Amino acid sequence: MSSPHQRIIKRLSMMHPGIFVTTMALGLFGLIMQFSASGGDIFLFAAPQALRLALGFILMLAIAATPPRLLYSLSFPVYGFCLLLLVAVAAVGVMGLGAQRWVGIGFFNLQPSELMKIGIILALARYFHTHPISGGRHYLLLLVPLLLTLLPVGLILKQPNLGTATIVGVIAFAMCFMAGIRWYYFAGALTAIASVVPVAYHFLHDYQKQRVLTFLDPGSDPLGAGYNIIQSEIAIGSGGFAGKGLLHGSQGQLDFLPEKQTDFIFTMTAEELGFLGAVVLLSLYTILIFCAMLLAVRCRSVYGRLVAAGVAAMLFIHIFINMAMVMGMIPVVGVPLPFLSYGGSFLLAVMMACGLLQHVYINRETVLPRGHGIAIG
């Protein structure tokens, strides 16, 4: 009989090589851009990000090596722990940049809303695995996934953090769709959301209203609210085909570009590496999401399929919103770019998500026991 150590090594040796290489390539890409964002000072952004990447790598391996039944059994407890952290943020959270989004853990400020993206994936995957959807109309059975989604979304909106709340909701929508809920439920939900948008606008914070107005007309306040997006568009356009080179982007290196290490890191990438660099980055993202979607289709376990689908949705919506935001296609909502944006909690969440993909791949032939069928739509 093999020892636990040998079983762990065996599991890790079965990891998906494409996902592993792509993950490491994106992590290295992010460190290079953080080095450039700091103006060549490796200790300002790149070194702290490298330490977080190393910790995330360990978490990725730990999740990949976790036995399938153990991860399955921990799904709801992980969600519950993340929810408790969100409650702690509301009660004793750390303030920063006008928002209360963090809890202090020693020398590190943790942002639980980022971890909730993993929690909602695991919780909904387990729920739909044990309650498979079949024919019929039992609307009340939709209340559980709705409640699992609305609780964290409400707490995140209270911080306030509209971008992250939106992403958690989109992840839940995607997983419900993959679970087999019919399209007309989503059509009804989207219609309801659209109908309350005009009313919801009046409940937005002043800075959130300003972001919407700036999106509609950035030139109305070029030195104030519209400054960020105007500088971002200038930087992206000036990058050209091959870019200006690392450490040679005028908008980024001369500090015309705000938050260049976080929300606007893609802008700096496009300016310094140009169209070619952006294509390389998008290709790496595409490979990772494509692998996740393949797993969502081919995994034998419903739980594994839904976990992979949730991770694919998480990665895609971050990439889409961030890039659309910095190009002026949607209002600025402060959504980071996976692997590239500076920040500990988000990078750890992304690495954990990659660990979930590896876990699903390693255990793709494992069939977990299912519950009784649920009839929804």
C-alpha cells in the first residue's frame, strides 16, 4: 500500500500540462509587468507579487492533490467560512480608499470577497451535483442557489464593491446555466434586473454615479472624472503594433496613467508591448479558459463539470470587464486582471481557481455519488 506522500506525488504527476504551463506563463507575465509598473524597482511591486504567486502556487498544488471526496465534503464549509469573513468585514473590517473591504490578519489584509468567488463555485457545484435537474416545474427549488448567491452579493454591495458583487452574480448565473436550468429563467431574471436599473441608479454612491456619467461622456471632465479613461485610451493607442518597450511607455512611466499596477495594468501592457504583447496575453487567457471549458464538457462527475465551468466563468468575466473598462467600452468598476493586477487576495483566488481546474482534471474519471433528481423547468 502506498504512503500518503506517494499518493500526493502521484496525483500531482497527473496534472494537466497545458494548464500548468499556461498558469506559470501568466504568472511570469504578471511579474514582468509589475516590474515595469514600478519603474524598474523590483522591490516595489514585483517582489511582493512574487511572494504571493509562490504562496498561490502552493495552494494550487494543495487543492490539486486533495482527494475528490474531501474537496466535495468541504464545499459548503468553505462557502460558510467565506460568508463569515464577509460578515466580519461588515462588522470590524479595515477601511481603505473609502471602502470597507478587508479584514486584518497580522501583517496581511485579506479581501474575503475575492475568496467568495471560490466559495460560490464550490457551493453551487455541490448543490447541483446532489440535486440534479430533470423535467418538471418546481420553482421553489431555485431558492437555494438564489439564496447562496444573494447573501454574499448583498454583503459585498454593502462594502461597497459593485464590480466584485457583479462577478459573483455572473459566476452563479453561468453555473446555473451549465447545471441545466432553462434559458427562460435567465431571460426573466435579466428582464427583472433591467427593469430596476433606473431605480437602482439613485441608490448608487456618488462616485459610482460619476463613473457612469464619465463613461457616457469622458470629455466632459478631462482633468477630473474623465482623466483616467482618457489617459488609458491614449496609452493603448500609442502602443502601436510592437509597443514602446518595457520601461519606455510615456503614459505609464511618467505617471499620467493612474493605478497602472492594478486596474489599468492591461493599458500599460498594450502601451509597452503593443498589439503583439496584447495578442500573446489574450492567447494565454484563451488557452486557459478553453482547457476549463473542455473539462466542463468531458468530466464524468457533475460536480467536476460545474467547478470547471465556474472557474471558466470567473476568469472570462474578469478579463472581459477589465479590458472593456480600460478601453472605455463600459464604466470603470475596479475589476482586476487575472495574474497581472497587483493584489494578494485576488492573485491567491486565481491560483486557487487554477488548482480547482487541476483537481478536476486529475479526478475527471471519478464519479461522485449523486442525490435525488430535482425537477426545474
